[in-house]
Amino acid sequence: MSDSVRSETVEAVDKPPRAQVSDAVDTGAERQRDYLSGFLAQKPSGEAAHEPGGALYEAVIDALKDIFDPEIPVNIYDLGLIYGVDVTEDGHAAVTMTLTTPHCPVAESMPGEVEMRVAAVPGIAFADVNLVWDPPWDPQKMSDDARLELGML
């Protein structure tokens, strides 16, 4: 008993017929163009990206936590130098901050670094930094993590 394999050479194969809309069975029901239209038009529920807890807002906070005071080994956010962060829906970030003293050696460069770091966050179109002196900074504005780092707890 021998197993044999048969082969056949084919020159061309006819293309199968293409489906046509006119071939569809008419059920009399109106055809909906996009059954997902309501679903796709919905806005995401939950936290807005630009509000506290939202992804964009938290990314700005994370960027601020990457900036350290050159004289104190604590980031400027935990140090309490950031008084406010506002992020709009169109990606404009406004940071209100202070420095430990008006005579701080980084008084000229720190706001520029904050602006540059915040503007580099994906989703932020542009950033503004408002440097304020009122209320003045004091050690009570530091987070517990900062106090622990500096041995003040």
C-alpha cells in the first residue's frame, strides 16, 4: 500500500463574487449608521485630567516634586514653596510659589526652572509661574516627609 500525493497545476483561479449592498435582504427597518455614536460622544467619567486627582494635574505635581532646593535636600513641593497649581482644560498651567526668603540665591533662576519643568509635562501647552511673597514662607508649610528628611520630627 503506497501513499501517493497528487498535485495539480492551475493556471488561474476565478475571483469570487464581491458582496454588493444591493444583494442585502431588505427587512424594512431603517439602518443605523453608527450604533456607537452615543457611546463615542460620552465624556470620560470621574476625575477631570486638569483637576486635583486627574492625570494631567498629578503629572504637574510630580514634575514639581523633581525640583530640589539647592541648599536643602527636599523638593520644592514638600518644602511648601508651592502655594497653588491651576491647570485648565486647554493645558495652561499656572503655578503660584514663593521662596524661603526674598534674598534666596536661586530667586532669579528657580521660577524659570519651575516654568520649564512644568511646560515640559506632556499635555501642558504653556506654563506661567507667579512668584509671591505674601504670605511669607515658614517651616510650618513643610510636609511631614520634608520635616522627617530634615530631622525636624
